[in-house]
Amino acid sequence: MEGEVIDFPSSSSVPEEPIQRVIKFEGDVAELLSAIYGNRSEIPVEVIDQLDALVNTVERTLN
């Protein structure tokens, strides 16, 4: 059975620099949470979900 082909944009409408800042922001927050919880594997799933939602919101502000 063949899957549906999804066309992805060939290039982002957002310049590379802001995207890199969002990636750095996500990494910085993850490091902070790791320091709080002891390591990344101890961060509760709910907290990771909230981080994902926050990063997605920040990404949407770039469009």
C-alpha cells in the first residue's frame, strides 16, 4: 500500500538566524531543566510537553 506524498516547502520563510536562536533557546531551557531535575531523563513528561508548547509558540511568532 502506497502512502500519501506530502509536499514540504523547499525553503523556510523565516531567515536562518532566528531559527538558530529558537534552537539555542530550546537547548538552554533543556539544560536548565536538566540542572533542576538532575539530568534529562528525570525531567517529567509533562514538563517536556510544556517546553515543546513554549518552543512551538516562539517558532510561530517568527512567521
